[in-house]
Amino acid sequence: MVGLLAPIFAALLTSRLAVLETSERMNLTWLSLGQSDLSRFWCKLLVSGTALGLCFLLPLCWIPLAAQAMGFGRSGSLASLLVLPACIAFLSCLAVSALQLVISLLVDRQAVGLGVGVIAGLVGSGLGPMGLPWLGWLFPAGISSAANPFQVQATADGYAQVSLRSHGWGLLGASLLACLFWVLVSSMLIKVKEAQR
């Protein structure tokens, strides 16, 4: 869900943030007030990344609670079922927002950012079913597939058994490092744009 929808939502949200700044020449007003491109990028990233992460936080926290109320068994602690997927999804959303924000700020056409978001969403969500989730570490939309804390196994009676991976906290740490990498790459691209002006 996060791998498919986060890049698309991020493309829509960040393109709106970029257009709001350039319409009515607000970017010139911010520059005259001493706000650099990089500081405006960090503020927009905070808004877009938090808003996008909160979109996925509620369903990811609600599903384990609803499943427990319906009588489904669980392996692992309830805190792990709530915290691991929510944190990984939030970090993935933050990384996706950073890259989509850079695309929105550097490319004037909104269709380019939305096209990149749709393609990234399709590729990012398809890596797990293709058996190639490790490729998700190579781009922000794939972080949620690569760091998926759930392991799905088919049982003999045809049902699926979902359990937490034993190295779930390590996946959370790896997704944090991947998120930091993509945010730093995005901020460096904004810094290069600022230096070229």
C-alpha cells in the first residue's frame, strides 16, 4: 500500500507546494526576507513528509488492533506490530517526499513529477511479489518493500500465515539509513541549484 500510493500522493502534494511558492512570486518575497532555497526545502519537506506519513500511520496502526479484536492470533508483541510497520512507512514517505519535492522544485512541468511518482509507485509495490524486494533499497519508493517487516507463508490448508520477521528492528534501522541518504541527496541537489543561481 505504501509503496504504491506514497509516490503518487507525494507527487501531487509536493507539486502543489512548489506551485504555491512560485505563483504570485512568493519565492522572491522569501528570498528578500533572507530565506534560502535550502531552508524553504526543509520546511516543505517537514510539511509534506509529515502529512504523507500520517496518511498511512492510521491504517497501519488500526489493522493490528482490529485483527486482535476479531480474534486473529499474533506472533510477537503488539508494540512490534504497531511500531515497526508505522515507522518504516513513515520513513519511506519522508524519503519519497524528499525526492518528489526536488523533482517538483527543479522541473517546471507537474506532469513529469506525477509520471515519476506513478512509475515509482508501480515499481516499488511490485518488487515484493516479483521476489526482488532487495532492489527497493535503490530508490525511495522501494524502501517499504525492501524493509517489509512481515513474512507471509502459505499453510497446507491454503491460508496465509503472516508473522513478523526476526530482524524487524534491523530493517527499521536500515530504512532509517536509506531515508537519511535520500533526504541528504535531495538537499544537496537543492544546494547545487541554489549555488547555480
